[in-house]
Amino acid sequence: MAIKWIERVFAAQKSPALRKGMTLIEIMIVVTLMVAIMGLVGYNVMGATDRANNGLAETQLKSLKGNCEAYRLYYKKFPERLEDLVNTPDNRKIIDEVPDDPWGNPYNFEKTGNKIKLYSSGADGLPNTDDDIVVNVG
């Protein structure tokens, strides 16, 4: 079987009509491989963007956690909302502005007693779903 295939390849080099057919097959194989490689690269790049956004959200939430703890040190209580970090009782700004998450949505702030739940709604923008990124304070 393999020998017949090799003989056919060599025969194609001698016959112009068969050589054109082989060239078309070669082009189709190369195009197919290029499409497959581009698909894999695109898939991996999209995954890297998602991981980067998740990492940025987690870093910003940890920073906001530290800011809430600094507020507690200054004022002996946690803030009632994230905007209190900007507009403090004595006009001392803990932060200049409250950032949005990497997807352009505001961070969520839920205070229960002496505990705070800070979270990003994630890529889907919906709170309390599986893609939420959560940091607890207190």
C-alpha cells in the first residue's frame, strides 16, 4: 500500500495533470493546518484575557478590603458603603475614587453587622452566580 502511494507521488511529478491535483491537495492541507493553529491560538488568547480580568478583580478587591480596614482604624467602625472610602466624615480620603471591576460594573458591597462582603459580579455581570469573585472583610 505504501509503495503504491510512493509510486503515485513520483508519477505525479512526471505528469503535469496529476501534479496540479497534488498541488491543490497540498494547499488544502496547509490551509487546514493554519486554520487549526489559528483556532488554538485564539482559544488560548481568550482564556488568558479571562484569567487576567479575574486576577485584576481579585487584586482590586483585596485593595478595597485593606481600605475598609484602614477606615475602621481611623473611625472605629467599618464603612457603610464603598463611597464612604472617598467621602469620609472628616474629608480625609482613603481612596480617590471607587474603581469599577474589569468588566465595567461597580463592585458590590454587602455589610452584615461587623462583616463586609465585597465582590465582583464577574464576566456575566450578574450577582450571586458562579463566576463572582468574593473577598470577605472582618
